[in-house]
Amino acid sequence: MAKRAEELGRKDDTAEVIKVRLDTYAKETRPVVDHFKKTKNIVHINSERSVEMVFKQICAYVDLLVRNIEVRLPEVIFFSGGVGSGKNT
């Protein structure tokens, strides 16, 4: 995020804000991920790759659903990546 702030001139990526975001992830998001990992109802999509690669992987899962291919798909598709990796994009 510090690099993003530097490159894009973002004022909201300060050291203090980054710490809060990381703490929030550890307290609120990580437990959800861990829960679904235990139940095996999760698909991990690494959002730290190019937009095209992430899109292709998402499409692969959606294609399986649309074609009714008999595979065990999870109930949750969770996007992960480092804080500031662009997973919201």
C-alpha cells in the first residue's frame, strides 16, 4: 500500500491506516477464511496476478456452474490477496 500511495499519490495509504487495515483483516476477515477452509467450502482466487488471469480463473468456476458439470463446487468464492492488492477491483 505504501508503494501504491507513492505511485498513485494516494493520501489514504499512510502507515497508520495500513496498520488499521491489517489489524482489521486479521480480526474480521481471516477467521471467515479459516472457517470456510475447514468446511472445504471455499475457492481461493489469488488476486495478486494480472486482471486477465484472475478473470480467467473466475470464468472457469462460473463455466462449471453454467454447464452443470458434476464437480463439487464450494458455496463461497473468496477473493484474497495482500492488503492493497486490488482484490476489490
